[in-house]
Amino acid sequence: MAGITQPRPGEHVNANGVWDLLQNMGKMTVFSLCLLLCADLLDLAVGYLTVTIEPLPPVVVGETVTLKCNFKTDGRLREIVWYRVTDGGTIKQKIFTYDAMFNTNYSHMEDYRRREDLVYQSTVRLPEVRISDNGPYECHVGIYDRATREKVVLASGNVFLTVMSPPNNISVVAENTPAPFSRYQAQNFTLVCTAKGGKPAPSVYFKRDGELIEVISYTQTSTPEQGGGSAGVRGARPLISRDLDDTKLQRSLSLLDPEGRSARLNTESPKRESPQRIHTQGQQAHEPSPATEVIPETVVSREFPRWVRNTDPLYYFSHTNIPQSDGSVVVQARLTWTLNPQLDNDALFSCEVKHPALSMPMQTEVTLSAPKGPKLLMTPTRAKVGDTVRITVQGFQVGSSGNEVFPEPLFTWTRVGGRLLDGSAEREGKELILERVPAELNGSMYRCTAQNPLGSTDTHTRLIVFENPSMMKNTQNPNIQHG
């Protein structure tokens, strides 16, 4: 027998020379020899199987995704199964199966309006992906065991599908509104920009008049009940007071009589004119008539602050991310500064949102503006004694910017020279309701004050009450019966 040299590390030992090697080394046992022979035979029986999946770049909601499972084997294919992995890997849900024995494929997602399509055995297409499709997927490949032809040998690969969603809604509101206007004290003001539907969370920033605002980031610790101020916001500087207010309302000419004297606001109970007086004026007896000849009028005034700031404001910025059940994130960004109505009135603020799923930022904008002359509507236009009268704010005089008033105004109703019909001193809301007005309210003046943090404006309107013939007839009926 020819001698056999000891193999170098990494060299393959031929099974035919195992006995010669055993004799030469004197170290291998019969058990070691059996292991070598079994390993050789098992390798020939099973063959090889490898599974790989190409990584996927992030996709946007609505796009089509192809999951491709690559495998190599010298065995006979049994099946290919795709799984969606949920709950951190604890649950694997079948989504598609290819059965090589019968050359058929079927979906396990019939209850979900089957969206998967098998392209070619191991390749699955997901059209119009949703946020809920985000997560890991696994491809399991099975081949027949060469030794028994009954057992199946499995190998698998996995891939993570990242689904992005751009924000579907952004909005800007003023925090803690409606809020009153302060003429004598500076106050902090906060804009809140909310971006919904984004995944991952978008980045949010503010601009003023088209220019990016330099901000100081802070952590918000105050609650809505604590008012508009936020933690970390610098207190207002000492304010400059003025002895005289040059912007105070000038007395309306409509409140002066032809001789230049102040006209009475008719808050006292006017005397009713008799039916005979009405006849002598040439009016029909059945027509309601006014108890006074004064025409309803509207008086508008505006107020501005008595203080000024000589320095540029410091803008403080904070944001919070609120995860949603569908995987998206709601981002709320806050911009807080000390308001200066002289400079901030008619200023354009915009909130912009950047997101990797967007080709360009989303934007929404608001123009800060003080209320300008609320337009009041009184119904009915010819109120009679006993009617229910409604005085409603219909809108505002449009300013130079052409925008509606922002932030939302606070409306307060008062009666000049007296209390309201229900006995209260004032009432809030966009509408004042006077139920079953008596004749004594004829000529009374009502003031609607509309205010927001940028300014205040007053609008006055006079209530004219006409005689009610039906009520007069009812009061006269008993006398007629006795006559």
C-alpha cells in the first residue's frame, strides 16, 4: 500500500483513502470514520438551499411594492410561503402561498379584499400600499428531502418594508382664543401649527412675511388652563404709559343733533303716541308705526394699546409628537412671543411642513388682524312690541389685507345706559336675543364689542320698536264689549 501524507489544513480527505489515513495517523477511531461517511452521504441526499431577499427602499403610501424572494437549490421545490410578521415577531400571518406540487398559488388575505398578486412563484406584488403594510416580511422556501422524499427542508429570508405617508392636513390656530384685548399690559401670544397623517414625523417651522423665523427652543410645561404664557418665555419689558390716548374714539357726528349738541340715546322710556296722532299724520290705522322718528344707526370705534415695545421680539418654539394607532404621527408646533399690536397687526405668519414623502413643503398661512367694524343684522327689520329680536354679527369690514379677522374675536354685548332685557350687565356670543321686547326699549342703544389680542372695536345699533296692532286690539276688546 502506498503511503499517504497527512493532509494540510483545509484539504478534503477522500473517503477511499480514509483507512490508509487511519493506519498512518493512528488517531482516528471507527466512530470518527462513521461520522465522516454519514456526513458525505447526507450532503448528497439533502443538497443545498439558500434564501435571500433584496432590501427595499422606503416607499410612499399608494405606491406598488414588489417583494422578491431569491433562492438557490439543487433539490426539488415543494412550496414558497410569504408571511407578514406582526407584534414584534410573535405572530406570523400567511399572505401568499405557491404550491409547486400542483403548480398553484393562492392568497390568504381574502378577508382583506385580496390585494396581493403572485408575479412568478416567489415574487409578490403589493399594489397601493398602506401605512398598515409597514413592517417585516418573511419568505419561507421548502424543498423535498432527497433521502425520504417525505420530509421537507426549509430555509427563509426576511425583509423590512418601510411605508412613508406625507401629512394630509396642516392647520394654524391661535392658542387660548377667543381672548380679550389689553390696552395697558403686554401679553404673550401663541400660534399652534398641527400637522396630521405624517409617517415618519415631519419637520415643522414658522415664517413671518416669507422670512424664516429665528427661534429659541424650549420645553413647554404649562397647561392650557394656565393661560397663553409658556415656560421659558421672557417676561414683558417695562411698558411706556401715555397720559393721553390719541387713538381714542372721536365722538361720532351721528350722536350730535343739528345744533351740535349731544343727542339723547333714548335709553329712557319714550312716550307712546296716541292712535289719533297717527291718523293726523296720514297713516293707515292698521299699519304699525314707530314710536320715534330716529333712524337706526351704527357707530364704529377702535382701540389700540397705550404701550409700545422698542425691541424686536424673541420667538420661542416647542413641538410635541403624538403617535397614532395607524402608525402616523401628529405634530404640534408652538410659536410664542410677546405680542405688539402696532407691529403685528396685518403680519403674515406661515407654517411649513417638510417630509421625505413630499417633493416640496406643505404650507398654510394666517394674517393677524384686529377686528374692523362688525356688521350687525337685526331681525325682524321692523320689530313690533312683543316680538323676539335677534342682533347677529354677520361679518367684518374687510381690511387692506383682504382676510378675515384672526385670531377669533370675543364678542360682548351691552346696553348703553342700562342692563340687558334679562337683567344681566353683558352677554357673550355672536348673537344677542331679546325676547318679547316691550315698548319701553324703543330707541335703546346696544353695543357689540369685538376684540382679540390685537385690538378692540365697538359697534352700536339702535333698537326701534313699532306698535303692535294685534296687541292693541286685544286690549281694546273688553271696552268694546262693555260699550
